Amino acid sequence: MLTSINMKLKSNLHFIELEKIINSIRGMNFESLIIIIDLNLHSQYFKKMDFDSLGKKVIIWKAPPGENCKNFKEFETCLEFLLEKGVHRNSHLLAIGGGALSDYAGFIASTLLRGISWSIIPTSLLSMIDASIGGKVAINSISGKNLIGSFHNPDNIYIDDKFIATLPVDEFQSGLGELAKYGILSKDIKKLILGGADICKIIQACAKFKQDITTKDLKESGERKILNLGHTIGHALEYIYQIKHGIAVFWGMIFIFIIFQKKRELDELIAIKRSLGIKETEPPWLNKTIPIADLMRFITKDKKTIKNNTLEVILPGMKNQVTIKEVSLMELETKIVNSEAEVKKFVIS
Ligand SMILES: NC(=O)c1ccc[n+]([C@@H]2O[C@H](COP(=O)([O-])OP(=O)(O)OC[C@H]3O[C@@H](n4cnc5c(N)ncnc54)[C@H](O)[C@@H]3O)[C@@H](O)[C@H]2O)c1
């Protein structure tokens, strides 16, 4: 397959302790190492990684925590800083942080000197199972999230679940919301979750699952789209109710399962929620009028709208197969209107 010079088709997934990552990095061939690290992670973890022992030039950039780095200003400031420090094309970039940091640092790696190699140490649950895998990198625009970006696969993803110990509770819950999606997409992961497997095992299974899919379909032209389960409505809920991404995906799946009458999957998702310890019981819309006009306005603007009036909805189908269904905006709106009463009173007891 023809691809750009810097496009790596498959990243190496390492399940490895933080203290041992340095040895893996030591074996890599680069002249200098650029570390872009979320400020919160810098204060808590940087000293645990002995980058001085590499004996190479190390350039460090501390980025504002979380989503605060994903904008033009931070992108430009960091690039100018690195160029001023004299980076070369055979520099390697290491991103340390959650999904926001890796989206931002990966976009820098993809544009700096027309693209340099990079690796990630994901530190949030959501980034371990999702954001660090598959090479999508981006910053936000005032017109919407993740609208300026590219595909740039990292060479290595180093996953150590110990980072979760310091993750704020709401961020952990958000990661669990996204994780629940994998329980619906994969029978094996569902079995692990419902069987009470250790979170470390579940993280590994989710990361491998996403890696397999994105390796086959890097640019989201086919199978990769199934990973958007719950996201069409979820993104709208995230925006309207200002809730965390993974929580919005969880309620987005519930919403879709109700309006498309997927009773079995709804029950499965609730069982998965209980096993994972997701605390959510009341949807953000409970006892409020469902903001159908706002939902539809947001969905119409979503980049997954494939034609003017048609979008792709990811739905579990026969024999546990997930399907990509083309639905017109009018059909979706009708389904929401018809199920409004049921959606409105839904709670998980
Ligand atoms: N590229 C992709 O495929 C993809 C997929 C899903 C989500 N994303 C992106 O990921 C972002 C969300 O990522 P996220 O949920 O990881 O949140 P995040 O990166 O915004 O981090 C959330 C907060 O947790 C802190 N944090 C992270 N790890 C920590 C740790 N171990 N200890 C203490 N604090 C820690 C951060 O400093 C931040 O304040 C969004 O910008 C979203 O667009 C990208």
C-alpha cells in the first residue's frame, strides 16, 4: 500500500512498567528526544523516569493540563520553542499524558519538519484504551473539536495502568464509560468484564481490540467506524450538558439503544456498567424536555454526517455483529420524537 514516508502502519503496543520504559527508549535510534508532557503529569511522575541516563539531548515541553493544550496558540508556541532549540528530523517525540495531550503532541509530531517519529505514554484510562491508539491526532477549532489534525501513527505506545492511581475520579469514570463500549463491540471483552477480570487485563484487551481494527482501517473508511458506537448522540450530549466524553458515550449508547429498540443490548450495557462500577444512574436529560432541536442541530454539524441529510449510525445487529446503518436525519428525528416519553423517564435502578 502506498503511504506517506512518515506514516507507520502499525504501532508497537507495550504493556510495561513506567520504570522500564526508559530501557525500551534507549534501544531506539534517534539523535535527540523531545518530551511533551501534561503539566499535571510532570509534577507527579517526571522524576520517576531517568531521561538523563539516555546520554542524549533531551528537550522538555510542559503543556497546560488536559484540553487546554489543544488549540492553535499552544500548538504554535510549542513548535516555535522546539525549532528554536534546533530539533532535527531524526529527533523522536515522546508524549506523556491523557488523550488531549497525545492528540496535541501527535499533531506537533506530524507537522514538525514535515513529520517526525513519536511514541506515547498514555496516563488516563481513556487514553490507554482509546485515544493513544490509531494515529488520529488533532487540535480544536472554534468551529468544533478535533477539526484540525492528521493521521500519524506513533511508533510505540507504552501502557502502565499504575498511572490510574492518581487519575481524578471523574476522569476514571469517564474512561469506564468509553470502556463499556468495548464490552458491546467485543464478546471476549464483555466476558472479561462480566467475569470480574482485573482492570489491567481489560485495558490490555481493549487496547489490542482497537489496535487490530485501526491497523486494518487507519483512515476510518470502513470497519474503524464501529468504534464510533454511542458517539453520534454522545458528542451532542457532551456539548449540550457539558459532561465528560466517556460518560456522554455511555448515555449516547443508552439513547441509541432505546430509540432503535435494542432491548438486549440495553440490558447488556447495564450489566456491563454494574460490573465496571460506573456510578451513573440518572441520564443528564432526566425530567427535562429532550432538547430535540439542539440534538439535531449538533448532529447535522457532526463530521460523521456522510451526505447532506444522511448519517451513519453504529448499531448492534443480528448475531452480535455491529453494523453501520445509513439513517436519514428525518428518520432519526422521528425515532427520537416517537421514543421521547420512554427516553425521558429512563433511569437505571
Ligand atoms: N485520537 C483519538 O483517537 C481520540 C479518541 C478519544 C478521545 N480523544 C481525545 O482525548 C481527549 C480526552 O482524553 P482524556 O479523557 O485522557 O482526558 P485529558 O487528556 O483531558 O485529561 C484529563 C485530566 O486528567 C489529568 N490526568 C491525566 N492522566 C492523569 C494521571 N495519571 N494522574 C493525574 N491526572 C491525570 C490531565 O492533566 C487532565 O487534567 C479529548 O481531547 C478527546 O478528543 C482522542
